[in-house]
Amino acid sequence: MIAGAVIDKARVTASFAAAADHYENAAAAQDAAAAMLAERVLSEPPPPGARILEIGCGTGLLTRRLLPRLKGAWQVTDIAPAMVAKAAETVGEGAVFRVMDGEAPDIAPASLDLIVSNLAVQWFADLSAGLRGLARCLAPDGRMVLTLPGRNSFVEWRHALAAVGAPCGMPVQPNAAEVEQVLSGHGRARVVAEPIVLRYADGRAFLRGLKTIGAAIPVADHRPAHAGAVRRALAAMGSPCAVTHEILTVDYRTGPG
């Protein structure tokens, strides 16, 4: 079981809906993760006509890489209606675009050949149950390939806040072993952790980037730090500063290990 903090799902939906028009202006990590994920999927693509579901499509960063090269029955979904509309606009034809909460998929059990998702499932209220629920949607010999942030994401900002005694409102993410354990009894799961290190003008630019993409959402019980402590933490980050985005890539297949 992956221990997680309480997330306000309505707030998540509203935040990403508001970010749809300018999301890609600050989505460097998301774009890099989508490229990594697409390469893994395409290294062993499903057969033509595969039944494919994307969870948390956002503006279509992953969809645009995969849909033209994987001919099948595509469903592209996101919890935020504005993101679904933006993805449909940028991707074009070839898929059914619709609003769906990936944590509660309205998909028949054992009905999909491939599930993909790029940096979306971390917003599930119960990640363990959500991943298992998606796994149940896969047909025999089905595959699920997704990315999510790992435990070492934003470690520089977390350390800067801790050094001045300030709380961090970011959710604590799982590590690779925890995700593998969640899925181990349901099929074969391999999780790889890879860091993406991005440089920002300063700590404020890093935080602005999170806000731009709609990801500056604290855990529900977070009490903001005093402004003075935040300023000291930002100063400690330096100018410019580097921030680690640790990407966990999950490659899961149904059937016995």
C-alpha cells in the first residue's frame, strides 16, 4: 500500500482546467517524460486494432507522439473538460476524446489492450487502489505503461524549506519499490526511476512553472509557511537553480510473473 496525503480532487480538476491554454508554456518536464514514455511503448507496440486508453491526456503531449503510430480504438481521457478539449484541438482525428476520472474508470474489466498515462496518476486520492483498478481493465496479455513523479522529485525545494523549518505542502510521492509492490500480485510490473534535472532562473521561476501547469496544489491539510521562511528558502535555492524531477516509468503486464 502506498501511503499518500489527502488530495482535493475538485481542486485538482479546477486547477488543470484553468491551465489548459498555457500549460505547454511551462511543461518541459512533462514533455520530456512523454518522450521517454512514448519510446518505451513504441519499442514493443500492440498489434493493429488494439484497444487503447489514455488517462490524464492534458493538452496531448503524449497523445501526439503515440496516436499517429498506434492504429487502434483509442479513448483519450482527462478529468478536466478544458484539457480534453485542448487535446482534441491539438491532436485532431483518430480517437474518442472524453472526460473521465482515471481513478474511477467507466471501462469494462479485461477490455483493453494498452493503457498509457503521463504524469497524471499521482493526483489519484488512493494511488494503490487506482493502479489496481486500471490493471483490472486490461485484457489477458494487456499492458499498462505510465509515468508518475518519484520520491526524489523537487528534493532541492524540500530541503530548502526544511532547512528554515518550513513545511512543504507538496504530496510525498512513492518510490519504485512501492509501486512495484502494489502491482506485484496482479501481474508483472517493472518500475524504473530516471531523473530529469531542469534549470530555472531562481526558485520563484520554478514555483511559477508549477502554477502555470496547474500543479501547484498542496495537500488538503497543508498550512502555508510564514512568508519570511519562504523567502529564506527561495534565497537558499540560488540563482539560477537546478531542480530534480524524478520520473518513475511503470511497465506492467497482465498474467503471471
